[in-house]
Amino acid sequence: MSSGRIEVDPREAGAPISRRLFGTFVEHMGRSVYDGIYEPGHPTAGPDGFREDVLELVRELGGTLCRYPGGNFVSGYRWEDGVGPVDERPVRRDPAWHSIETNRVGLHEFADWAERAGLEIVEAVNLGTRGIEEAGDLLEYANHPGGTELSERRRRNGRDEPFGIRVWCLGNEMDGPWQIGHKTAEEYGRLAAETGRLMKLCDPRLELVVAGSSNRAMPTYGEWERTVLRHTAGIADHLSLHLYVEEIDGDATGFLASGIELDAFVDDIGSIVDEVADETGTTPLGLSIDEWNVWYNSRWNAQSDAVAAGEWLHAPRLIEDEYSVTDAIVLGALLVAMVRNADRISMANLAQLVNVIAPIRTEPGGPAWRQTTYFPFQLTSRFARGRVVPPQVTAPSVVTAKYGDVAALDCVASVDDDGAVSVFVVHRGIEEALPVELTVAGDLDVETALVLAAPDGGDRHTTNTVDAQTVEPVELVTARAAEDGSTTVRFSLPAPSWAVLTLRPRS
């Protein structure tokens, strides 16, 4: 077979697509905060020190949530260090990233910025070096209206009204031996349950995220989830999954098929969630993929010992991966899988937002720019609205080292309340363009057709840099035909590529 076929019937719409799928993540790590979103003295910085050029790109990206302040950082963080008069805040070492933390940005500053960016905060509490009491104190400080010691301290610090944070992460990657305060599943499960119980006694409307396995390769994978869920049944609302992918040993087609990895992760953990819910008589939790991205972790592993043995620096350059066309297509493929699994995934946070494995990069005193991965996230957030529509896909196979033979096309669709259908497609092949015939039930017009692929004169390894912004979506040439109550659109997808098409009913 030398072509692909996609059939979409909007009448088969399924699960609603939560806007929370398009969350982001800001950690006090590297140049994510300092010299990232915050750089006093930058030509675009406002009186609060935050860069307006970065803020504009963040708004344009279309994120909905922002997890904060970590990540590994949170497991050694004292939240009190980040409130009160800025010039009186202590400077601390951050052992997680072998860095100096000035605490010039804390809860107040970040919350003001997030509000301007249109992002709902997902706050993480420290269950590494701290525990139940400190989490309860932070909740009182952040959310209680007034009249108590900590809420009045917040008001004296300039925030009269509560922050109103609804979603809280109970620790981070507590199964990982790299984590400050690493715990067994029994230790963490009990601590998370008791912390969550206190927090919900204070406010039963809170949504709590418990930490699942850091990745599928962890030796405790699966049993960690069972143990933690048994402890937190009836208390937690979401269970976290973390997924990072990279191209390994030249298996480009396997890398492009990374959506299979996410599908398998969701299936594995979804089955365990259902199992424990049946066992405990509770409602199944949602899955929160609160860290996910393309991350060349092998590169970080090669330099992490040197970083740990080096100087304690403020805002060092850490894991500032430069993303290629291929990386962007893979990020788009992971988004396809997330939308496909919208019935199980309750929220997700792209890690991270600025500089650290991020869609947005900056230079101190210089410009901010969009990495290649910016575009699939932006366009999926913009167009994946309403409900999931499962497409029927027929396509030739490509060979992968990791997954064997897989279909050259991966696809998902959505339909919004106005009947507009959006189709997201990945071509996993790396050698030849693939002609595709898309048929959608109904009489529709093509409103948007964009493709992300190697630019003219480039290849799949082409990147965007501070000096050259060469990769961006371009118009996908289509041919439309209407026939017997359906609309057919023909186009050719470069190898490899990611594309989005939106079709709107004719008036």
C-alpha cells in the first residue's frame, strides 16, 4: 500500500477533551524562572521584573495550567522562604539541582505572573524533607480568607484575597532514589494519605494529585501505584504519570511512534486504578501526566556528575535541549495520544515552559523565541476542543526497532459544539511522502490545514535557534471533494511530519 486513508464520523464522538490537558510547568531549576520568565533589567521587563516578551509567547502558546514550584526542587523547598519582603528572603542552596536559590520569586510573584498569563496554578507541596504540618500551613497561607495567623501574614505581605489554589500535588517522584526524601511506597502512601486528609478537612473542594511511578522502567512500577492508591483511596483525585522520550540508537521511526509508549502507560496504570477502585469501593482517579516531553535524558546523565561536583551557581544553564523538527513531530504524536486517551487523562503538564527542555527559549538581555516544539502544542491546544472522535485509519507499515512494524499514520480527531472537526495526523515514516485521503461525514469546508515538517533546504534535524527561526507550520495543500453526505480531502504528508486540519460545516 502506497497511501493512507482516514475516516472520521463526528457522530461517533466520545469523551470530552479537558482543557487541563494543555498544562505547563515552571520549576525553580536552571533558567526556567531566573533569566527565563523573570529578568529584572531586561528591556521588556516590567516593574515586577517579569519579561513581557516571554509573557506574550506564553499567552500565545495556549496553556491552561502551570505546575509550580517543582519537580525535584520542591522536595527540599521551604515555602516560607518565598514570601515576605523580597530583600529579607534567605538565599539557600538547592541540592536537587546543585544551584543557589535567591527566593526573589515566590508564591506571590509567581501567582501574579500566572494570573497575567492566564494559567491556573497547580501547587506542589514538599513531602521530601517536610510533611503534614507544613503542607497544612501553606494551604492556610494560600487559601484561607483571613483571621488566622497565616492568612493574616499573607494579607500583610500584600495579598488581601486568597490565592484560591484548587489543585495540589502531594510531593514529586517519591519513588525515585534521586529524590530528596525518597520513600518506599508504604512510607509515601501513608504520608500522602495523612497530608491529603488534613488538607481536605480544611477544604473538601481541593483536588489532590498523588505521585505515581517516575517512569515505566522503575523496579517498583505497578506495585508502587497499587500500594499508594490503597492508602489514598477516597482522598486523592488524580494519580501522576511522568513520561520523557528521546531518540535512541538511531531508531527514528520508533521515536516517532512514541505515542505507543503513552498509550501503553495509560492502559497499564488505568487498569491498576480500576482494580484498586473496585477493591476499595471508591471512584477511579484521573491520570495526571504532570511531567511529559521529549528530553535527551542520556545527555543529562552524561553531565550530571560534573554539575553536582561543580560550583554552586545561580540560574545555571541546565538541560536546555535544542529541539529539532523530529522532536516537534514526536511532541505532536504524544499530544495525539493524550487526546485519544482523554477518557482517562484528567490533566497534563508539559515540562517545562521556558529554557529547561522547553518550547520557549531566551537569552539574558536578548530575545525570546519559539522552539520547534512550540507549534504542535499551540495548535493542539487551539483546535482540540469538544469531544474525541476515534478515526478509522488504514496505512502502510514502517519498521521500528522498539515496537516492530507499526502503521505509518497515527491520528486522532475532535468535534466541537459548533460541529467543527479537527484532525491531527502524524506521518511516522522518514523516507517517502505519503498521500492521504481523509473522509469526514457531513458537508464541510476546510478551514485550516497546516503541516510541520523539515523546511526547504533542511532535514528532520533542523532546529530553531536565537539566530535562525526556520521551522514553523506551513500551509498544507489540499484538494476537497463532496460526495454522498461526506467530504473527502486529499493531501500529501512529508516524511516525517505532523499536521492539523480543521473542517467546518457549510452554512
